[in-house]
Amino acid sequence: MERGVARFPLPIYGRIPNFVGAEEAAEKLSSLSEYERAEVVFCNPDSPQRPVREMVLRDGKVLVMATPRLRKGLLVLEPGKLPSWAFRKASTIRGAFRFGRPVRPWEVKVDLKVVGSVAVAEDGARLGKGHGYSDLEYAILVECGSLGPWTPIVTTVHDLQVLGPGSIPMT
């Protein structure tokens, strides 16, 4: 925040921080072979991943999105069933409820999981908000057979959120 990269919603404390460059981070994600191969992408509902969700829809991929705090489960958005003008709106939480439909975890097979992060280490460790929702989403999807060790998990963050190896303890 002190470096001027945080953006709405503010303050950033207690949430996955949104940042200047979230769109560029989404573009970098799109160049990964794991993204290119994915047909179904699971993404968290946090603000910095909104550009990822829009990109997923524009790229013709199915988007599975957790509802905030998993209160209403999961939503699926199928770009082929949406007008292209709706992709941006559908990538928001409110828009996902409007344009998506509820889906049970065992009804989807996820090819790529995108998570939001407070910080990540170069060795793959990740720090979230601390409420465990990303872990719970993962556990539910694994238990249902929708996701497994074959499923890549990625995050989009600002360079300031990337720490050196061993910076985040793995517990």
C-alpha cells in the first residue's frame, strides 16, 4: 500500500489485496501452457482475479467460481451460453450470480485452479487471508474427484507479493 500499488477495495488488510497490474498478471497467466490446455478453470471470487475470470470467459473456457465464503457453493459460467458483452459483468461476483448457475462440485472436472494470495514464495508456498477457504475449496474438489494431483494450481500476484524461498513456513 505504501508503494501505491494497492487499489479498490481498500483497505487491503484482511483480504486478498487488489493491485495495479492485475490485468497484466492475468495476461501472463494466459501464456502458460497449463492455461492454454485448460478447458475448465476454477477461480476464487476475489477482486484481483476478476481480470482472470473475464479472460477465461473471453477465451471460451468454462469458469467455475466459488461464491464468497462458499455460502452459496459454486457457480459455473459457460461462455457459449453468454453474450460476449456480458463477459466483463459476469466476471464480477454479482454478475456471476446473474449469468452463472449453481453447480455441485462433483459435476465439474477442473483443469486449472487459480487462487488469490496475500503472498507467495518462490518455492510454491502460499499465504491467503487465513480463513482457509482456498484449502476448503481444494479439499471439497479433491474429495469429489473434480481435482487432483494432476491439476495445476496458480496464483496471480504483484511482484511485491513474491517472497524468497523459505519465507512462508509450510505447516
